[in-house]
Amino acid sequence: MGTKNLQNFFDPLSVAIVGASHDQKKLGYIVLENFVRENFHGMLFPVNPDTTPILGKEVYPSVKKIPEKVDLAVVIVPAFAVSKVLKECVEKKISNVIVISSGFSEIGGRGIVLEQRLKKIIEVAKGRTSVVGPNCIGVFNPKTKIDTMFLSRERLRRPREGNIAFISQSGAVGSTVLDWLAQEGIGISKFVSYGNGIDVNETDFLEFFADDKDTHVVAMYLEGMKGEGEEFLQAMRKTTSKKPVVVLKAGKTEKGTKAAASHTGSLAGSARIYSGAFKQTNTIEAGNWEELFDFVKTFSMQPPPKGNKLAIITDGGGFGVLATDEAERQKLELPEPSLILKKKLQSKMPAHVKTHNPMDVTGDANMERYWYAMEAMLGSKEYDGAVVISLMQVPTLEPKIVDAVVEMKKFEKPILVCAVGSDFTQRVERNFENNRIPVFPTPERAVRAFAAMWNYKKYLQK
Amino acid sequence: MGTKNLQNFFDPLSVAIVGASHDQKKLGYIVLENFVRENFHGMLFPVNPDTTPILGKEVYPSVKKIPEKVDLAVVIVPAFAVSKVLKECVEKKISNVIVISSGFSEIGGRGIVLEQRLKKIIEVAKGRTSVVGPNCIGVFNPKTKIDTMFLSRERLRRPREGNIAFISQSGAVGSTVLDWLAQEGIGISKFVSYGNGIDVNETDFLEFFADDKDTHVVAMYLEGMKGEGEEFLQAMRKTTSKKPVVVLKAGKTEKGTKAAASHTGSLAGSARIYSGAFKQTNTIEAGNWEELFDFVKTFSMQPPPKGNKLAIITDGGGFGVLATDEAERQKLELPEPSLILKKKLQSKMPAHVKTHNPMDVTGDANMERYWYAMEAMLGSKEYDGAVVISLMQVPTLEPKIVDAVVEMKKFEKPILVCAVGSDFTQRVERNFENNRIPVFPTPERAVRAFAAMWNYKKYLQK
């Protein structure tokens, strides 16, 4: 646990690619190419019995023949050959090893025996060598250009640098999230998929990200635990005291638990036990896939609210109603403006605009009307944050609405935007998010994200 | 009710635009331009006291001066002038009038008086003139090119021709949905937003769409009712016996109800009463905004299942687990394949693929492996439909997976796809939907859409 050196998984100075291939279709070629193409700043040592250079790089017949110190070995050789390579890595005193290769406990039978052999080697190494995998896609760090994923950039775009760390048990779920984050222009600090998790697991990474300065929020996709329950709880408690952790737990129903067991051999355990543990440790539980994404995005962009008094500002009354329904369900407060605040609002609004919460600035609102509503409501002590519904289909609302909303950051209260539509709206949306104002396609999702922030903050204030 | 002629709202042979303007910024110009630009096939009569031609069209000083029969008048004049125009429309025996103008009961005070005057004129006309509005964006029909919406095409794209009819009380919600449908490439048969609904309302349109051959599914956004409850229930019952109706009801919580009352003056009523009424009439209730969209899209593309036995086929085990959790929550059955079916599946799969439901064809699956799984499972009597999770990030899965899925339509069972990711995935997704296979970004949403279809069908089978 605490003694493990995880830093080298994400920021090594020298990397050996064991199983680097001359064949462009092989994973061992693709992974080496990631490092070369992205101009990895450290030293690179391809390893292959055939020492013909690959991509202009000198190739070594084994890790033991590498003349320099090696911080990280990435292993992509057939399952039966992994134990020999791992032994050599230990002998070479390589502190960190990622085993990409599959064909271990996940296929049963002989794979279980092979995995046992790896575990024994790790045991003997007594913490001097930490192993991620096997059967994983490994690590991605946009800052240091570490990328052990064997999935092509055409199909799986890489997200840019940001402040979200993402721990995924499943490689497929993990890579899909990365592709989606890239599409949405949202950055990550570090990503890891640890597969069968025979050595380093969710607990170790959670502890590591708790102290990682580049990480402001941690996202986890979890089917079951690889490590010990008590240690995991401790790591969650420690991490959430420093930064929010959002978890999507799969295998919550009886059938889902069974499916998880068949998928990764994890004991998914009772949904209630997990949900209880998440509540106790102030871990935010995402109800589904989209919530994981929404919550993490929000935490990465906005400060949590100091209270649960939400202002809703909208140019579409119907959307205000839907937002109100969701706020009630999420137990947020939607106080009416005080008489003083009402007067202040009315003085700047045309007669047909009524001053309530939701504040319906109506379909002929322009940027100025939004500005006055936000300035008055967020500037008062009556509200802790706002969901701003900005339907761009109406002719009066100009794209500079973004500037008005961005200006409101001065109040240091969270502001979440709801906007939905085609090309025009999407350009405005991108502009909002480039300014760290998260945008949601439905009023309900915006309100739920606000509630997630409040639930996290509320616990810390106790 | 039944005596009202609604056809002319959507398919008139001659249209008067009352308040057609010479000023390109005015709504009366934009609406006329819609008709001219889209080459409306019928006769067009702009009406304005200033009879200088607009867009090359002869202008008439009043509807009464139009020498031809007029099927539909679209009224875009200041609120105080509407009653005079409406009276003239009645005298001219125009059967259908859409009043776009706002400034009526929604602004209170004098607006209420003006609205009462309109009601009186309608009463006197005794059903010879049907009115949509006031305070609405009116009607859009991509087939006949009727488009009374005053929102620019740059900001609000129009969806193509399709089989979804959409009734929206709110103009903002309605136009946002249209823009989104256009973005997603999904077509509609007819759209109407009826605003204050002083004459024709949700009940009338529901009855009309029940018998409309171009409409296969009806979507409604409802805050409260404008018509009588009993008539509305009858119309729902009648319509759902012929085609699915999906409703998003806003104002479900106490605060939401209040917000709705302030927005459209509708009595939103108790959520329980509505939910009960929806269940009784086999109306599918969408829990939120995205569900309305998902359910309607699914009904418009796929046949409902004959039973609730769902097959899940996936190349990502984690997504299979999430889909299983949701299927359990939705009370769908996920039977394991029979021994015979298991053998059939195993004979075509590599050793590391285990035959269960979810059927995890694993991350190295190619198109053929999906084909065998779908052919065997959907071809058997053991399953009523499938959710196919197809994560395109893996290198082995080719875009021709679309052909394999489309071929399975031969079994006449619903097939829903889950795929999520960036450019590459999105191209494949569009190809699926062009072939009427709905695609969802999360496994949970795909499963909920399947459940909505089953809930509709189950009731019909009783």
C-alpha cells in the first residue's frame, strides 16, 4: 500500500516496451508508436529477441541488457512468457511494471495457474516492484505523454490535459469514457485501467490521487473490489476529505451482480453495503453512466456551493418547471426572492416579466436581462448558486450571453448552464465550457449536478 | 371537438399572413419568408394596410379583400388589433386561424380582457372557425411546408419529414425539441404549439393525430390541461389503442406545480392524478426530457416486442453489467440461453467467450461474432428483442457491424444499440439510425427505451 511507488506509472524517466513489435498491426508496435509519435521526453527502450531497430529506435534482446536504469516496463508478450519477463524486471530492479497481456484468470483454467505464478514473483519482490494488470489497457497521462493504450487514435481520441483522475476497473468502459471526454473537450490529469488487479488496485490509486496536485476530482468505475474492504474505506475517507470522488458502481441488482462476477471475477457484493459505504465516506455515487460524466465535469469546473439555496434563471418557462421539479426531488431549496430583491429585479425588467424563482426572463430576453437577474440574485445572500437555462433558439439572445455568465464567477458561487439544440447552440455551449461553465442538455441533469456538489460540501461542513 | 376541422392547420391550399411586414426584422416578415423560401405549393396572401408588395407577392389591405377562398389565416398583429382581425376572418369564413401574437392572459391585467374578447368571437362563430393560440409559435409540417415559426433557421433547424407528431404547450420547449430532432436527423410528421389554447387544445390535437396516417407515434409536452379532463382521458384512450403516446408532464412536485401556474396559468394538478390517468390510458410517461426524446425515437423506428425477454449482446463486459442492472429495475426478463442455444453459440465462438445473457462477445469481437450471437439469440424463441452494445473503440469491430444488425430486422423483433464515443463512433451511429436502428449513449437508456415499448405492448395484449 503506502510503500508502493506509483509515481513511476505516470511519470517515468525511462520506459522499456517489452514485446515491442516490428509488425505495425501488433499491439507491441502500436504502444511503442504512441510514445514515439507523442515525443515522450524520457528514454525509450524497445525489447524484442529480434533486435532490428523499430521506428528508428535501438532494440534490446531483454530488459537485463538495457544499459540504463528503467523506471517503467510495459509488457505486451504472450501470457505464457509474462512470468519470465516479470522475473527479469524484478532482477533489473524496475520499480513499476504494467502487464497489458491477457490470457490469465479471466479465461479460467490454465490462465489461473499463470496468474498465480505472477503473484508469487510479486510476493518475492516484497514491494520493490509494483505491477498493474494483467489484462488491462494500463495508463494514460496527457502531461507526460505516457500512453500504454493499444487502441488507435482514429477510434479512441485522447482527452487533453485537465484535473480529473479516472480509475476504471474495466478497459472497455475506461476507453469509452476517454473517447467521450475528448469529444466533449474535457481534460484529465491521469487515467488508469488496472484489469485483473493482482498487485496495485483501486485502493492504491485512490490514495495516490488523494495527494496528486494535478488531480482535483477522482472518477471511478467499479464492479467489485480487488483489495480489502477496510483499506478501501479508509482510502475513500482520506481522499474525499481532500477532493471529491465520484463512483459509478456496476452490479447493483441481483442479476447485475451475477453478470459482474462472470465478467471480471469480482464479488460485486450487496448494493446496499456499497451505497452505505459511499455515504459514510462522503463519496458521491453516480446513479448511471451519464451522471458519472456530469458530476465529474461539474466538480472539475466549478466550486461547490456553500448552501443549498438554488436560483433558477430561464428564458423558457417550461424548462423552469422541469428544473423546479428536479430541485424538489433533490431536496434543494428554491426560495422566492425577498421583497427588496424583487423590487431590485423589477426595476430592471419589463412589465411582463414576473419576479419569482424560477426567474423566467421570458422568450424575448436579451443578454442584459440575464445579466441583471444573475447580478441581483447571485449578488445577494439569498442564493448559493444558479442553474441558468439559456435557450438560444430565440432571436434576442446573443452568443455574448457567455460573457455575462462568465462575469458572474466573481461571486464565487457555482453556475451551471442548461442549453440544448443544433449547430448554433453547440457553438455557444463549447464557448461556455472553454470558460469552465458546465453545460447540460436537460434542466434535470443540471440540477442533479448542483445537488451532487451540495451533497459533497454539506458533509465537509459538518 | 370532433366537429373542428384541424386538417387545414397542417395542409391548407391557401394561406393569409395577416401582419405580413415589409421590415425584415419583424416576425410578420420572417413567417411570410418561411412560406416563400420553402416554396409552399398553395396560394399565399400577405395582408397589411400598406399594400406595397413584399417578397414579390401582392399585398391585401384586409382578409376580406382577398378574392379567393382562404383555408388558414396566420395572425401576427399587435394584441389590441387581434379581435378585429379575428372577426374579419370569421366573416370571410376562414375555417382555421393561428394567432401568433402575444400580450393576452399570460401577461395578466388588460391581456385577460383582450383574451376574453377573442373567446367571445370564437363562441359566436359556433365551430365554423377554429383557433390555435394566442401566444404560440403555431404549426410546422415538413411535408406541406407549413411553418408559422418566427425563429430563424440559423438558430432553430427544422427536422425532416418523419412519423412523429409533437404537441407542445410551451413554445420554448417545443422549438428546442425540434432543433434537437433536426440535429439528430430524426423526422416528424407534424408539430404544433398551441400557447394559451383558448379554442383548440391538447385533446383536439390528440384526437386528430390518432387518425393521422402520417403519424406513428405522438409526443406531448404538457404542463396542465386547457380542455376538460374527461375528454382528454377519452382522447388518450382512443389514441393509444392505435399508436403509442409519450407524455412529458412538467409540474410534478409542489413547487413545480406552482412554477407551472405562474408560467402558463395552467392548473398543473397533482402528479399522482396525472400518473394514474396515464397508466389507465396506456400512455407512456417520460420521467424527464431525455426519456421523451429516447422513447419517441424508439417507437418511431422499431416494432414493440411481443414479450419482455431481453437479450443483451456486448463487447464490453462492464456495459453488460450496467444494462443488466437497469433491466432488473425495469422488471424485464434476462433469461439465460437454453442448453441447446448455448451449444449453438459455443460452436461459433472462441474458447474464451462464455455463453450467458448478457452475451459478452468480448473486446476482440469482430462483426461475424456479433452476427452469430444475434442470429442465434434473436432467431430463437427464447428472446423478444435485443440491446446490442457495440463499443467501436476496439480495433476488431468494423463499421459494417451496421449491416449485421440491420440484417436482423428479418426477425421482426426490436433491436436497440448502445454506442458512445467521438467522431468515429458518431459516424457509425448515424449509419445505424439512417437504417432505423435507434442508438443510445448509455446502456441504461437503451434498456429503458426497450421497457417503454414493452409496457405499451403489454397493455394492448391484455
